[in-house]
Amino acid sequence: MTDPTVPSPAASPTGFWASKRRADKITRAIVTILLVLGSVVMMLPIVWMLSTSFKTRTDVFSIPPVWIPSPLHWENYPMAWNVSGMYSTEDWSFLGIPFHGVTFTTYTLNTLTIAVLSCLGTTLSSSLVAFAFARLRFPGRGPLFILCLATMMVPTQVTMIPTFILFKSIGWYDTFYPLIVPAFLGGGAYNIFLMRQFFMSIPYEMDEAAKIDGCSNFGVYWRILLPLCKPALTTVAVFSFVYNWTDYLNPLIYLDTNSKKTLALGLKNFVSLYGQDYHLLMAASLLVSIPIAVLFLIGQRYFIQGIATTGLK
Amino acid sequence: MKNLRLVMVGLICLSLPSLLGLNGCSKSSGTQIRISSWGSPEENQILSNLIDKYNQSHPGITVVLERTAFEDYVQHLLTQIAGGEGPDVIFVEANNFVNFYLRGALEPLNPYIQADHFDLSVYYPQAIDRYTVDGQTYVVPRDIAPIGLIFYNKKAFDEAGIPYPTDDWTYEDFVADGKKLMKKDDKGNVTRWGFVDDWPNFDAWVYDFGGSFADDVKHPTKWTFATDPNTLKGIQFRADMMNKYKMMLPPSGLAAMGGMGTGDMFTNGTVAMFLSGLWKTPTFRMAKDLQWDVVMMPKGSDGIRGFSSGGSGYGILKSSAHKKEAWDLVKYISGEEGAKMLAETGLAQPAIMSVSNSPVFLDGQDPKNKKVVLEAIKYMKYNPMCKNWLEVHDSIINPELDKVWSGSETAEEAMAHLQPLLEKNPPQTQ
Amino acid sequence: MTSAERKEAISAFIFLSPFLVWMVFLMGGPILAAFFLSFCKWDILTPIQFVGFDNYKEMFFQDPRFWKSLFNTAYFTFLSVPIGMVLSIAVALLMNQKVKGIGIYRTLFYLPSVVGAGVAVAVLWKWIFNADSGLLNYMISLLTGVPIADCPKWLASEAWSKPALVIMSLWGVGGGMIIYLAGLQGIPFTLYEAAEIDGANRWQQFWTVTLPGLSPVIFFQLIISIVGSFQIFTQVDVMTDGLGGPADSTLVMVLYIYQKAFKYYQMGYASALSWVLFIAILLATWLQFKYSKWVYYEGELRK
């Protein structure tokens, strides 16, 4: 590690573009400019949402568009949070929560339950299944994998009703099970495929060495490959969490009781036949997205802790 | 890594109560009646207030309201019905009623009406008529909605120096006003349009010009859309407003393709006249500095006029296991109490005539000319009742007419293209 | 089969068991049901009628909207997938740099892919693409000097409505970015060191080390993007109010399937459409697997 042109793996994961020190300054300047410019473009929708969320109903469409409304209508946020309460009179007081009616607090707890458990299930089970596809020899592996991928290719619009009937017939209608259990059963073709690709980019010699040391197949999976695939696991975890946090269609179909509904369904309360309360919709959408932003901000650090820190050299 | 683990453990702990089924469920006892609805928060407030009252006065019966956003309503309902989980009472709209009725999903109500001596004559006959086929009634109406109102901005008329329109105005008056109401800045950019509709509502102009879609509303046998000369006139007129008179916002200028947001253009004064139904009232009442009123759509010099129609009501699904209780609920929620609450919001014209003619509805607030809707009822036209109405309207007629609006085809050319397509897809009533 | 091989196969099936349960019961049942429905007429409210190949015959010989939707879907896919791929790799490389506050940039780039496609921001998109007062035409006019009146009419134009959807889809590059970012971490430094010693410059390193190392992930992303864009639905539904206009220019397959199933009550026909779409995607995926020699697996399982 004496060569100054190669960054120390523990400190810096940069490979491409970051070698010569002389060029570093210029490179970094260019990178920063690109990042700032890109961020501005990418954030446009969100900035607009933010701006709208502070407006009154009638100011939403003023022309020319106003980016910084004055005054800022902070009250939209509590209003958005509580507005859904008007649809129900169900009582949460037994939990010590001092309000009646279903608000976004209820929806948040429900969504959290579903998203956390699904995230856990998906991460564990998709990596397990992917390990079998990537590392183990068994008859019918190729066809089975193609079959797995094929499940992504049938549009949900036509499998929805049969699936609904299936879950209903086993008594899972209006429960969280249809939203959580599938995550523990492989977590879907997308995640399996993703994990398989990552496993397959790890040298096979790692497994062989471990097996010589007496590791079982599960041992190879748990002790060797999983730690090496932290960035991939993080990716799957993030995607799965976000998917379940924002999923609209499945909760719409399987959840009926208002107190069991999720945030995505709650958001739709603002949308109605007679026009939309855009300012409230934006306020609620942003509130709902904050947890994702925070989780991502915490989680993104783990993207860069791959092979670099596990000492594979 | 420790942080992450802590976060995970915390999240799981938080989620446990919900998982263990500790939901704030109100334990249902006795018979449960489920009712499906969409609607704005105001509407739902009315319905859930009514249901609360009903639940209190009917021990042994629990009514549960399930609300789905309008755009997902049908999908959600169909999935439930297919899975044998259909609700007992459904809220239907004048057009999607047909889909349920024609497929035999709605319980005929005549036996219940006769047994209870339920008085249908308090409702607008035009509303009852929509939900009655061959003498059998399927839905009790909640509201009635002629879509034939031109909302106008008084300030814009004052600025243009023209008098406010009256209910007996003609197409010529309308176009003349529309042109005068146009406003441009120094660079030639339009800052105020003469007219726009709530959504690309060509039906309104077809009916207003005395045109038609099919030969019969209740039992259509063939489409007349492409052959009716009045239909052609209506379509050409709507196209001319954009491309010839240049008084109407063309599709390329719409904030939205489906027209969502044009109401907001009226609110902020970038459009002087706006075609819609009465449901816009609460929105426009809330707008600051907007002085507005309504007037009927213009008529032809021969006096012909006609309005497309909305409206909604409550029906009972045939699959319901508690039809008697469901009927009792329908009677209650479509009664006078609910109608008055609806009238107070300004959102809709109740289907009960006495309420619509009372000060509860004609409350003297904006729009001052609200009584015009009582008159407008006479000119209501309903869409043909067949299974493929929506498909023919949205997927055959509509894409072809897009070319007329953009000016790449005349109405006549479009009709020539449409006729063979319409012949190939005749109205399906079976 | 030797006993070692048998042991390996048995443990493989143990690992796969949850997946097999899912596959057979939760996925297999409904998919077979949809297959059966494609030979039926079913309006959901009345009993199912078996009609043989009628749906398929109608689709191929009498339904111009089917061909139109197939064309629109392919158009969208061929335009959006390559642009999206290149852009998300570029963004991932950018996000792999050691710059102050990189975590925040990553979040900023990722968030729009979460909130940027939903109903909430559809209004904004409609405004951006508005021909007369929209932001996009304003920028184009500013940069090129073309008067706004001559700029594309985007969502109101039959020719430009699909490109508009492609542009909109680019706000979702954040998802691809994450995957590539994770993929970049898996490329061993030893390879860069070796390339450095061989005197490769950064550009050469990119082609000889980064791209091959990333190829399993690129392959994944390529397949997933194609599957995803063949199934594009939400954005079109929201942007065109479910109509696929103007003049059917944005009518994509899944939108058509949705219309047929839940708007026009033709579940059988919708199922038949789905199977054609399924075959199309399967074919595209199979071709990619067939020509996937360019994918370099460090740990490929020898058979």
C-alpha cells in the first residue's frame, strides 16, 4: 500500500477517475459541478412539491408559477396529517394514543409493520434462494431460473383477481399476510435475480477454500458470501422497504378496514372525483417520503462497504 | 453497523402491536352491512355522519363505509365481487350504473319499493328515469347533475366591456363574447383565454347541437354518431372554437391532457368562461377575488339545446346476503336528511325536488344564478345504455377526434373514418 | 450422480423450498388461471364462457389498437432503455467519487425515483411539458433560440408524446444508480492496481476493469429495464388520464390491458393480451441470455 496512486481501500472506494493526485483537483471540481447541476435538475419535482405544500388551494396554479410562496402556510402539514381522520370513528385510545379516528399515525404504524417485516423477509429469503441458483448444482437449475424470471413478465392486472381469490380462500383477506408472507418466500424474482448476479461476481475460490475448511453450504452462504455482498443486501433492503412503503395496488386490494390501511392508500384520500387538494396532497406526500430519505441517508453508507473493507485481496 | 441494528430493532418493536392484531377494530356484532363509495372529503363526511346516526339507532346492525378513490373504484369493486367479497350497497354514477345493471349485478328494487310504499315521486323524474329500465328501478338517486353550465368570470366581462351573458344566449353570442374576452400581452402571448371545458367534453357540444350517439338511449341498436348531421355540427363547433375563432384553449395549451387543472385556470383568471357542472361550486367559492356566476350553455338560433348528464345514487348488489337491511340503509341515506346536508355543501343538486327548490339549496350564495340548474334539468340527455359505450366513446371516437382538435382533420373527415369502425362495433346490450 | 452431487442437490432444494412454495402456489395458480382466462370471455360480473382461440384471433386480425399498443411499447422500450442505462451508469460513477456530502447527493438523486413518478407530481410534469408555458420548451427556446411556438408540443402531439414519456422516465435513474453503485464495490482493487502497473489510463481502466467487473450488474439492469419498460403503466396512466392519447399515441400494452380488464370489463381478452406481452418479453429476455457471452462472472459455476 505504498503506492500513492492507489487509494487505501479502507479509506476510499474510488477506483475509476481517482488516481493521479495532480488531476484530483480538477476532477473533483468537475465532479462537484456535475453533482450540483444534476441535483438541481433531479430535485425539480421535489422542490416543486415542497413549494406547493406551503400554498393555499387557490395559489397552487398561479401564473407565472411562484416558487417561494409568501406567507408560508405551515398549517397545511398538520391539516394533511389529520384530514383522513374524518372517514372513520374507530378508537385507538386503548393504546394510549390520545386521539380518535384514523389519521396518518395509524397508517404510518401499519406501513411500518409491513415494510419492516417485508424488508427483513426479502433480504433473507432472496439471498438464500439466489445462493442456490448461483452456487449450487442441481437438476433443472436453468429452467427453474427462467421460470422464476418469467413470473415478472405476466402483468399483474390479469393475475390480480386470481391472486385475490387465492388469498381470500385461505382467510387472508383484510390482513397483512398477503403483503408480508410473499417476502419470506423468496422475495420476488427481481430480488432473487439481483442477488444471484452479485453472488456470481464473487470468485468461486472463496467457496472452495471455505469448504476445505469444513464449511457446509449454509456456512458458505452465511459466513462467506453474505458478508461480501453487503452492498447488494443493502440495495435489496432499500428497494424492498421503499417498494412496500409506497406500494398502492396490493394494499388497495387486500386491506379493507380503514384502521389497517397504509400510507399510500391514505394519500389517495386527497384525490377525489371533484378535484384535488394539491397543497395537502403535496404536504402529505412529502411527510410520507421523509422516512425514506432518512433511511436512505443512513443506509447509503453501506453501499461503499463491500469488498473494500472485508479485506478480499 | 450498531446504529443500523438499533434502528432495525426499534422499528420491529414499533411494528409489533399492529402485527399482533392489536388494531383499533371496532368489534362488529350482529349483521354487518358494507357500503362502497368514492367522493370528496366533504361528501364522505356527510355519508359517514349519516351512517353513524344509523348505527346508533339500529342496534344489531353495523354499517361499514369503504371508500376508494374514484379512479380505482371500479377496479377495487370488481376484484371484491369476483372474490365473493362484494359489498352490500354500492354508490354508482349515472354512467357506470349501466355496466352493473346490464350484467345483472344490481338487485331490482321494485319489490322493496312497493312493499314499503316508498315514494319515488319526490325525486326528479329525469333521475329516476336513468335508473329505471322496462319499468324496473335499480338505483335510488342521490343527486342529479346536468353538465351544461358555463361559469363566467365577471371581472373579465367588465374588462372587455361586454354585458354578462343571459340564459337565452346563442352560439353567435357565445363566440362573440369569447373572442372579446381574449387577452394578450405585448409579446402576443395569451394571458386570458375566452373559454375552456373542465375536461375534453365534446359530448356536451354534441348534445347541445341536438346531436346523438345512438338511435335509442335505453335500447340502442346502432350508432348514429358519425351520421347525425347535428353531431357533426357540434364537433366542428368545438374544433372551430380552438382553430378558427381561437377563443378556446387548444389541447397543446392545457395544463393537463385530460383537462385536469383547467378549473384552476378559471380560478386564477386565465380563462374567462368554463364549462362544467355544479360540483365546482365549493372550489370556486373558496377562490379569493373571484367574482363569478353561471349561465346555461348557449343554444342554437332554432332554440335547440341539450346537456350531457352526471349524477349518482345507491344500488344493492344481487350478491348481498342482507338485501332487506341494505334496502333499509339505502332508504335512509338517500332520504331528505342526507339531501339537505348535500345541498348545504353546495357540491351537488339533490335528487329530491323539494330540497332542490328550498332555500337550503338556493341559499343566495354564489352562484347567484344557481336556480338555472332547476331549468337545466329539462334539457338533460343521457348516454346510450350498452356494454361497450365507454369503449366506443373513449377508445374509438375519442382518439379520432384528437385529430380534429389538433386541426389535422376536419370533423367531416373524422366522421368518415369513424363510420366503418362504429359499424363494426355496434352497441352491445346483451 | 455421485453422493456429493446428490447432497448438493438436496441442500439446494432445501434452500429453494420457500421459493418453490411461492412459485407453485402463490404465483403458479394465478398465472395458470390467467392462462385459462385467455381462452374465455369473462366480464367479471357474469359467469365465464369458454371461447377457444377467439380472443387471439380477434387480437391478431381485427384489433388495430393491439398493434398500435405493441408498436408504442416497443418504441418506448428501444428509446428509454439505452438512454436510461448509460445515464444511470454515469451517475453511479459520479456518485462513487470521494466528494464532501456525497451521501446527500446520492439521496437527492435517489429520491425522485421514489416520489417522482406518482400521482403527486403528475401535475408538475404536465406543467413542464406544457407547450406554451412549460419549463421544458422555455429552456429549449432559451438554449437554441427557437421560438416557443415552434417547439415540440410534447404531450399534445402524436409525434412527441412518447419522447416526453421517455424524458419523464429518466427521473427514475436513481434506482439503477444504486444497483451500479453496489456493483462498483464488488470490483476488487487488485484489478485496478494491476491495470495501473500495466500503465492503463483512467479511460482504459474504465473499459478493461470497470465495465467487465460491472457486467453482471449491467446484464441484470438491462433485463430488468426491458421487462419494466415493456410493462410501463403508471406514468402513462397518470399523464394521459388513462386514455393513452392523443390519438392513441401513448397507448402502451399494459395500459390497454388495464383498459380492457377494468374499464371495458373484458378480462378474458385482457388475459390474452397479457400472454402475448408475456411471450414478447420472454423472447427478448431469452435473446439476451443467449447473447450474454459479454457478461463476465468472476464466480461462474462450472458445470
